[in-house]
Amino acid sequence: MHLIQNKDCFMDFFKYIHAVGTGPKGNRDLSFEESKDMMQQILNQSVPSEQIAAFLLGWRLKPETTEEFRGAIAACDEYIQKEDVPDSIELGYPFDGKAKNPYIFPLVAQALKTTDLSLVIMGDDKQPAKDGITIKNICENITPDSNIHYFERKNYCNKLHNLTDIRNKLGLRTGFNTIEKLPHVANSHYAITGVFHKPYVKKYVEIFADRYERFALIQGNEGTPELFSKGRLWIANGVNIEEIIVDPEYYGIHYKKSWDKITLQDSLNQLNNPSEEYLKLAKLNAAVYLFIAQKYKTINDAFDSIQ
């Protein structure tokens, strides 16, 4: 734990709490530089955990702006230990896990073995608010293929990892749930993350798109970049956003999602003994990633190549 600094530091940070925690009439948005400074103080834990929690709660309720997110991400960038992974796509998974369905990325990697595209994924201890199975849980219990590059946050951004206890005590979603998804840890040229609601698409594009050659969002299963049923795929082309409907049934896939909570062992069992439909679904996800990475002009062409 970092040593707490002096009273002046407390007062300096209090102006940020005041900006987000005084109600609709008194709240104001932080500038890029203010947000970067705020995030640096939180990452260094140079202010008490109570102030950190108070800010995160107020920031969520205000709510956060694109400029604030970008400033906070710029602060995180200064602490991230990067490692180049050429020909890779970064998959932005939520750090609160999946609760009702297994992960599919290990099978997607198998489908991509004959290509030159690698998957970059990140994991850490479980964060609020969903009580799900995490990427870290899966990677600790499988032997990933060579085209899966798993980055443990404790190693690539220890300062953000060290906030886990504060976040779990708060127990709520915060701005961190957005910031942490795509750390650009492997300098990937391509990235995709999941989104629940269409109104968030524009905000995510404004926050992340200029960090990648091509950036995509998908209505993925439980907020992940994994497609399990008919959904929308959004591709950012500068300020323009292209929307594509992807329907597994069009590709002859009839996988049925689970609506019940599953255990880690259930998830591992479906990976170790996948059904035919689950394997076909993995191939479709692989085709989507190949399309995003500009390996093929259409998802159909990519899917046909995997077959």
C-alpha cells in the first residue's frame, strides 16, 4: 500500500469530489488534464480510500464524460507495461466475469490456428459488480493455444490491480469498468469489446477508436466480445460507424444460450467437450475477428475460409 501524503494532497483531491458529488446544480465536468491528475492520484493511492470511493460513486452518478474517460486512460497509459504482439486483436472483456454462459475464446483461438491472427486478452481478480467467472479463472485452468496472449494485470498495471480491494468494498460498477477493458497492452492494431446498449456505441468509439487502426463493438454475450446469438456489430471508420447484423442462424448455427448461472467447472467442461454447435459458433466468432482485422472483406468470406 502506498503511503498517504499530506493534508494539502487531500484538499487538492477534494476539488474533484466536489465536482462530481454536489448534485445536479453544483456538479461540473472535469477537463482532460484534471481527469488525468485525478486518475494519477487514485492509481498512486496518495489520498485515502474513503475519498477514492466517494469520487468513484459521484463520478458514476454524474455521469462520466468522454473527455474525462480519455484523461483517465491517459494516466493509466503511463503505468502500463506493454509487450508487442504483432498481428493481434485485443479482446476487451469485462473484469466482473460471465455468470450464465461459458467462454468461447479458447475455441476461437483453435479456429484461428491456420491464420496469422492472435488473440490478446487481459485478466485480474474479480471486480464488481457481477459475480461471474473471470478470464483469469479460465486461464488458470486451461493450457491456452500459442495464439492466445494472456496478460495478467498484476504484471502489466499493478497500480490498477492494487485498487481491487477498494472497488470490491464499494461493490458497485464505476468508471473503471469502462477504462480497464482496453489497455492497449500489446499495441494491437485491432480491438473489439462488448456493449449492452446502442447509446453507448458512440461514447465507446469516441473513447477508444483512435487508439487502433480498426475498432469494433458487438452486442456480445454478457457484455463480452463473444457473439452467442443474433446481434449487431459496429465498425468505427473515423467518425462514421458502420452497423452490421450478425445472425448465427444464417450460418446454420443453432446454439442455445443458457439463462441459468453456471459454475467454473461447467464452463471448463463445455470448453473441453464442446458440442458441434458450440464449435461452429466459435468459428463464426473467429470469422468476425478476421473481418475486423481486415484479413477478409466480409464475414462470409472469413467464415467460408475457416470451414
